[in-house]
Amino acid sequence: MRKIDIFDTTLRDGEQAAGINLNTAEKVEIARQLEKLGVTIIEAGFPASSPGDFEAVQRIAKLVKNSTVTGLARAMKSDIDRSWEALRVAEQPHLHIFLATSPIHMKDKLMKTPDQVVDIAVESVKYARKKFPLVQWSAEDAFRSDPEFLVRIINQVIAAGATTINVPDTVGYATPAEYGALFKYLKENVTGIDNVKLSAHCHDDLGMATANTIAAIENGADQVEGTINGLGERAGNVALEEIAVALHIRKDVYGFETALNLHEIKRTSQLVSQLTGVVIQPNKAVVGKNAFAHESGIHQDGMLKNRETYEIITPELIGATVEPLALGKHSGRHAFSDRAISMGFELSDEKINEAFIEFKSLADRKKEITENDLFVLFTDQQIQSADTPVYELKNVQVQYGTDNVPTATVSVITPSGEETSRAASGSGSVEAIFNTLEELVEGKIHILDYRVTSIGKGRDALGEAVINLSVNDEESTGRDIAQDVLEATAKAYLNAINRHLISEDGQVKKTSVFS
Ligand code: KIV
Ligand code: ZN
């Protein structure tokens, strides 16, 4: 069976999605999980785009040993040099250079002629190959490019030393038949195409990314690029879990496989959703929470008689197994630490102790601590060191009655270490909290998006709040969890402000939203 390489770009194309901002500790945690999932390549970021991206790519390149780590670069020496600085420590340094090849991009965005684009592409690949043993070259907007021009430029970048050629459908415009035909055409017409890896990269604007990617594989693609949960610009990238499971379940038809450890899919999906704050739609293929739910009586009856009547994928395949017993306030440290290990967390004794204190305080208020609660608790502990608190919530109190104006009183510890309180009203409890916090942080803040969801089931489930806001035109996303959604809301707001004040590598870059 032919092996298809999986190139994960959750930390680069996925992170480009509106409202996502991951700090270095969170990116590292996702990279560690992608390595466990068994992806072939992790695109850890775009080193020249910001110091935060540089730092994250470098840390991931040092840490990850079983997947190749790459970074994105424009076709320019300064980007390639910066990427080399970040990636030279990797086991197998790999660079991903891109340059647009469609008429509209070349003329209106790059303002270059096709000949100039060929020269820039060739020069950049030659330059990169002086440093990197592996260089992937992407023809941005390849699908809307002239196929003959694609053949010409790809011939030349292969001759210049490119080791992988990526053919993206950047704007998600292709149909499966067309995208497959483009791969067939390139396979038949590019000189030396069999000596390089051919890669597909699909966006989901017309909801065809999965079908397009599979069509590319059927027509010669050796590698597929995508993200976990289909995160990405606009409608997102192809969801890698869908590709891997489709190839596995329908291997009778396709005859291809990936090296992914499918049992790690659920956990990877859950981690990415938690850290990005992007909720997975319930009916999402493979990882949605209803993907294995059978509601109608006829279906349930069929399932009881033979699961295969209505189930083509088992939850076990993707690691969505039956929850083990919940822990409670009488559970000891030993059982707690064993559970962390069985859930795949590698926490130091100090972190286990911290998590155990939080667990005990939660168990005083909540009867059963479920697997979902523990997942959130352990994950937060794992990434905590980078979340240096700048503003810290001390207390939030809300007065609400259907006939009264809601008023919030909030106390916080400010970056200078003082405790300070304010009160303000609003048209609802949440707005009253937002107004009070805005006075406390002394800034002009716009709330762009706000969501509250429950972690797990039951009336005493934990609440998670995610807030996307802008401070002086800079967007920031914060999230936090508490048993009360109003407390979670206040903490998520301050988390977003803190992320604005702290650089991605955990250093305090300013102590006030105006400085
Ligand atoms: O969609 C795209 O074209 C990209 C390139 C940078 C590969 O993400
Ligand atoms: Zn893309």
C-alpha cells in the first residue's frame, strides 16, 4: 500500500485563522501532540513574520525528533536566513518557500512578469538549498495558474534543487475532477517529477477540500497538507483527520495509507480546540461530538443488534473510548497522578501538585470530575509557565434582578502588584463585567466575539469562556474556565488583556494597554 505523507500546518495556516493567537507554550504543546499523532512534517510557523513565530519554530525544532519540522518563508534571502536561524537545530532542517504563480497574483499582488517570477523562484530555491537539505516549493494559487506556466516554473525549481513541489488550491476554487486532472497533467509533463515529492494543499471555501485532496492522491500526490479540525484562513484548510480516516476506512477503494496513529486523533482535536478556543461543530465528520451519537429509535435499535448497521467508524479507532470512572473529592493524589499518566500527560511532580490543589478545590464544588474536566486541568497546568499573570482576577460580584440595572464589582491585582476595585453597570451581567474591567485596565476595548460553552455534561459542568477583543486595533483572544460562567468570562477577558501585554515567549512587553 502506498504511504501518503501528512504535512500538518495547524500552527501556520491554521493559526492564520481569524481570532486565533497561540503563545509559544501552547504551540509547543500542540507540536508535541502532533508528533504523538505521527504526522510526517509539522509546519511550526513563519519565522520571519514575528519574533514570537521565530521563537516557537526554534523551540519546536529543538524539541521534536520524530516528525520533520519546517517553517514558511517568502522567496527572499532575509526570510530564508531568518528561517535557517530558527530551524538549523532541527534533526532534518526543512524549509517551505512559496511564491504566487496565478496571473492575478503575479500581476496585481506581486506586480511582476511571469519571467521575473520564474527567476525569483529559482534564485530563492538555489539560495535555500545552500543551507537546507530539504526545500519544499509552493506555487501559491497554483490551481488558478496557467498549467503550462506551472510546468515551466516547476521544471526550473526542481532543477534548482527543490525536493517537494506543493500545488495549492489557495482559494478553494477547484472541483475534485479538475484538481485531480491538474496532478495528472503535472505528473505527465514535469521533468523529474518522480524524483521529488508532490504535495496537495486544499482550502475549503466550497466545502470540497477533502474530496479535492483525495482526488490529488489518486492522481499522484505523495503528501497532503492540512490542519487539525480543518482550522485555517476563511473556511479553513482540509481537516487531516478526515483524510486519514477516509483512507483507512475505504482502503478497499483507495489502497493508500498514512502513518498516523489514528488513536491519537480525538485527543489532538480536543487539544487544538481547547487551546485555540475554536469550538468544533457538533456534526463535524470524525471528531464532532455527535459523530458517534445515534438519536433515532430505529438507529438505536439497529445499533443494539449490530453496531455495523449504522456505524462505519468506531469511536475506539480515533481514541474516543468510554470514559473511565470519574474522580471525586475522596480521590487521592496517587489516583490523580496515575490518571494524568494514563491520559498521556507528562507533568513534573511540582505541576502534579499544583494541578492536585486545583482538582481538590474543584471537587469541593463539583461532585464528579470527568475526563473532560481533567483534560482541561492537566493541559492548563502543562502550558502554565508562559502565562505570567499581569492582571489577575481577585473577585467578581454581580448584582442582577429582572427589574434592576445589572451592576458588577470587580477586584484585580494590577501589573504593579496593587489590588484595585471598580463597579459599573451594563444592560446585562456580562456587559456590566466588561464595562467594569474596561475601567480597571484603563483602555478602549472592543469586544469582537464572545462565547461560553460547557466542558462535558451535567448541571454542574465547568463553563469555558472565550473572548476575542481588540486593544488599540490589535486583536487578542483570551480563554478561561471556571464553575461559574461569569467568573470564567472575567478571567477570559483578563487573559486576553494579558496576552496583549505579554509577548508570545512569556516576557512582559508592556505594563499597561496604553504604554
Ligand atoms: O494556501 C496557500 O497557498 C498557502 C501557501 C503558503 C502554501 O498556504
Ligand atoms: Zn493555505
